[in-house]
Amino acid sequence: MTTFGDKLRRLRIERGLSLTRFAARVTYDKGYISRLETGKKTPSEEVARKCDDVLEAHGDLIAAAHADIIARRDQRPWQTAELIGRIQKSDTDPVTIEALHATVFELGCEYAYRDAHDLRAEGHEWLRRVADMVRKPVGLSAHSELLTATGWLALLVGCLEYDMGLRTSAEVTRSAALKLGQEAGNTEIIGWAHEMATWFALTQGRYRDVISTALAAENESRGHSVSVQIIAQRAKAMARMGDIKDLPRVLERGHLLLDGFPLPERTDNHFIVDPAKWDFYAMDAYRLAGLDSLAVAHAHEVLNSGTAPDGTEIAPMRMAEARLTLAVAAARGNDLEGAITLGRRAFEADRKSLPSLLMVAGELDSELGRRFPRETETAEFRELVRSVQS
């Protein structure tokens, strides 16, 4: 089932609307709506936007429709998993394993800014190199280290695949990484595999899945900073579901947990949760909850921490979402010019995480459509969002 169809059906049921009543409200044929929900039909932007408006989805359905278009590019979902399978059958020496660990770590440091297609291709090349190594007997410790290094590489490739909109590939790769972590007995890899599941569910609008996965994974990942990010994903889902009462408590718990970890020597690796990330998590949760003043304050912190002294943007994906957060707040304050300027700026970075970007862009699209439906700038922003699908 498509993300759009699944989300449409769940929202309709949550709102207490039968298929007949909902079809009447959106003025489309009941059979057509049913085919949308089962994924047999693809919605036009007009249909997605009208369904979003009637169900008060705040851009979720708009973003889901865009994401489904991108996901159809996924032609080889088993590619990464096949390479990983070859490595699981391979043996190698400790020196090579050490070099592999170092390489994978450095690749993780390039995640924030390097072109996703290029980095994924290099990840695949390393998987091929390891799989093609001369097979010879090694001890259990060396074999475990090989599985661990490959697990981290699989996590990185899975994140890149999801950034590119390759949903099926990303889930297959994430599952392979989880299995590698379990085989190696590495709870940190297991934790990140679960965190990826919460991220996937969040950007696909499966908020109850986010919370159930997060709650189940928190204990398993205890002792590693990934637990902080799992709590953050849970907070984002709570905000989306309107659970505002407990949101500050959950955010504070995550913040205190993060403070309890030692400051890492290097904070540029994607799988290291550093203090600066907390503003990013809080920004997103507060924006989703409609607490704009708090969201704006955290967004400015994200922009400040993501800019090097020479003006270089070292965290372009976080900064893009920060600008969209400021754009949503501007739109809610009836500042069309500010919202459009910030919204356009968010799409300028070469490095993008399409599902996350589309999720927040869908919110802005919804706000612009509600407040400035006839303005040329609103139509132009929608065209900009559409352009990332090509």
C-alpha cells in the first residue's frame, strides 16, 4: 500500500468518516477514493490537497503524495542487501577489518554534506571490496568485528537510500543492518536500526508505529546516545498526534539523557548524537505542536550551530528544515514574503533528505494554501516542491 493511501484511510477512519461521507465532502466518486486508499490509483496534487484540507492533515497528505512519486524510482531494492549477504559469508584479516572500521567512520562523517548518490555508490563499492576479499579462516572475534563494520556501513547506506526517496531499498537495508547487529551482538547498531524504523514511520505519517517502536527500543538501546534520538522521534510523533500535554516532559527527559553522555571527540559522524542536535529535535517537535515561539528560537540555534566561522553550511539538511520551520511560523503570522523567501532558501542546498524535507514542506504548502490560496507565490512554491521529484 502507498504511504498516501494508507495515511488517507487511517485519517478518514480517525475522523469518523465513512467512505461515502468522505467522498461526498471531497466531491469525488466513492470508488475512486477507495482505489486511492488501496494504492490502485495515484492522486493528483489537487486531489491530495483537497483530501488534506478536508481531513485537516496539516500537509501530511500533500507530503505523502510527493513522497510516493519519488519512491516509484526504487527499481533495485535488494541491491544493498545482496552485497551484505556476500560479506556475511566472507572472512578477512584484522588489519583489513581495522581499515574498514576507519573508512566506514569517515564515510559517516561525510553524510551531512556529500551527494547522497555518490556516497551510496562508494558504500556499495566498499561492500563489494569486502565481499571479494580472499576467504580464509578467522577467529570468532575477527568475524564479529567484520559483521560490526558492515553493520555500520549498512546503516549509512540505508539512511542515504531513504534520503533519496528509495523507501523499499532503505527498509531492506535497515533490516539487514539490524540482523548484522544482532549477529555481532552490537546493541548500538541494533539501536540505530530501530531509530531508522521510527524515522521511516514518522515521515510516512505512521505516528502510532513511531511511538510503539520507540518505546520498545529505548531499553534495548540504553547506554548509547541513539536512545536520545529515539526519544526525539517519539516526541515528534506525539506532537503530530496532538499530544501536547506530555510533550515537554518527554523532551526534557531526552535532554537530560543527552547531558548524561560524555561530549564526543568528533561530532560530525551521523551516528553520533551531539548536544547541538537537540535544538534540531526540539525545533521540529515544537513546530509540529504549533508552539511557534519555541520552534523559532530553536530554529535560529540550528542555523547558528550549522554555520562554520567562514560562513560554510556544515549541516545543510538540518538548516533546510530550520528554514522551513521559520517559513511555517512566518506563514502562520501572515507574512507571505518571509514564508516564501525562507521556503525557497530551504531547497537551495544540494544535499537533501527528501522524505524529511517533503514532510515539512507539506506543512508550509498547507499553511500557504489556507492563508494565501490565490497568491502567485503559493503556486510557485508548489512548483518548487514538485521539482524535487524529477
